[in-house]
Amino acid sequence: MFSLGGGEVLVILLVALIVLGPDKLPEAARKIGNVMGEIRRMSSGFQNEMRAAIEDAGRAEPPKPNLEPVPDEQKPATGDVDGPGSRSQASDDSAA
């Protein structure tokens, strides 16, 4: 991530020692280490999710299930004009 040489790291540690002092330096280094570890874990998780998404997108689409149409339920005749019983009754009247 950062390309720091040995001399640069030494200067950073010296400045941190002067600014924080010898008492707070170990605690600050521990916190920085924890934050860096968390950032690496998050980055790794993000990379894994992106790789999985790319692999899923590259695969052929799965076959679609064969869906059969479901017939509508027949409602019992209640004497409505538009009901199925009214048509057969009308055709019986005209035949007689």
C-alpha cells in the first residue's frame, strides 16, 4: 500500500516518540495496528465479494423453471347475471 523505506519509517517513529512521549507511544501503536488490521479485513472482504459477483455474472444463466399456468378457481353460481349458470339457463330457455 505505502512504499516506505527503512529511513522513512525511522523518521516517523522518531517524530511519534517526540510528539506522544514514551508513555503513550505503545498505546498509540497498538491502536494504529488494530485500525490497520480492521482496514485490511474489510478490504479483503470487499475484494472477495467483488470476485464472487464477477464470477456469478460470468456464468451462464441457470435454466428457468418450467412454470405451468394455474387454472382460475370456478366460483359457485349465486344467481348473478354474469355467472356461468345464467348462460346455460338462457340457452335452455331458447331451445324450449
